[in-house]
Amino acid sequence: MFHRKIISIHKGISVSDGAGVKLKRYIGTEEIRFLDPFLMLDEFRSDNPNDYLAGFPDHPHRGFETVTYLLEGIMEHKDSMGNKGILETGSVQWMTAGRGIVHSEFPKQKTGLLRGYQLWVNLPSNLKMTKPGYNDYLKKDWKFLETDNFILEILSGEVSGKKGPAKNLTPVLYFDFKIKPNQLMHIDVPENYNGFVHMISGEVESNQMSLKEGDLGVFSNGKYIQFQNKKDSISQGIIVLGEPINEPVVQYGPFVMNTEKEIYQAIEDFNSGKFLK
């Protein structure tokens, strides 16, 4: 099978996380428990400050990476390694939790739209206890590929010789695409990577299925992705694909390991303060 098809479409479920931030969760639900190597995908989107001002106070992670892409707004992040920074519109934080980190994220705005994504990417067993760290990427850091039909902004992975800047441990392709009015987008991708598309705005069609704003579509495997925009306005979304790890996943909240014994060790290490060193 060469053409990647959309095998299912999901609307997400409304949840709250952190200190009460309202989110839409797409991966990490009963519908999509796990899409190897992706553990969770949340979309946050609100212009009501009551939905987001409480933010995400200090919380731990072990065994995976987090990717926060801010479409609109300003957020501050800090962690137990002494790192801190500001995410503004169009920027990304790619954090490796590895053997353990405690971090926090708070909006730096009191009004206006806050919109973006947080993705959790699993790590293979040999990298789960790697040293924590993170990188921030501004939109100008992304690689841009523009054709007569579409614009592709590449954070991670490579398309047509354009390679994104992200330094990640699990191989991932992460693109923001914009298809021009009444145009077709065709991009070649690794055949065996699992992945999804989420629509930011507009509408696209693929194999006689329509994806509208807010929809998440899960891909079949295949060598290329092809979307048609039949509207008179630009359609925008993200495409994320990852190399499957094919290992056992044992998750306890923010700890993702391969065995229950490793989970118990993670809890013990966190309670003894080892995540703060």
C-alpha cells in the first residue's frame, strides 16, 4: 500500500489537567490508548482566562519526551535542572524527561487566546534513563518548503531534502502544513511510521474522507500522504509520524516504563527527591 489512508477520525474528549486547565485529549483515551510511539496528544485552545490561568504547577516525568507547540499565546516553563524559558506564538519546547525531571508551565498572559498542542513521545528501553534536557525552537528555526500548492514547516524529520532542527531521541516527523485554496499536497514519508493528522483550520479530503477543523485522523502505513483542499481558503494542520518502538508500555500517570518494577522504582525515586538532582 503506497498511499496512506485515513483509517479513523476522532473528535477528542474534554478533560482538565494541571491545576484545572481545560484541554481536548486525542491520544491517551479509550478510543486511542496508544499509537506507538505516541503516548498522549492534548490540544489546548481557549480565549477564556479561567480555562488556562491556573497552568501546570510542578509535576514529574520519566521515560519519554514531551513536545509543546504553541500556536497562539505566551507560556513560561521551568524545571528541576535549572532550565527556564518563554514560549511565544509559533515556538516549541522539546523536552527529554529521561531518567526524571520535575517541571512547570504557566501562561504569561491574563487575557487573549491560548492555543497549542502537547505531545508525549515514548522512549525505547535503552534511552528511558538518559539525562534529562530540553531545547526551545522558534518558528524561524523550522525548515520551510513552499511549492505552488502548499507550504510545509518542518520541525522534525526530513522532506525533499529539508531537515527540521529538532534534536529528538525517538525518530519523529513533525510538520505544520498549509494547503493553498483548491490545491493538492503530496509528500513522501517513511512507509512504516505510525502517525496522525490534526486539523488546525479549514478542511481537507483524503481517500474520500473529509477532515474538518478539530478532527484527528489516524493514518494507515504507506509511502506518501496526499490531501486535497477543495475550499477557497487555506487549510492548516499538523502531521506527526513516528518510528514504532514495539516494546511493552507500562504507564502510571507521568511515568512510562517497560515493567511494573521500573514504575515502582520511579515512584520511589520521585518520593526520595532524586528527580530534583
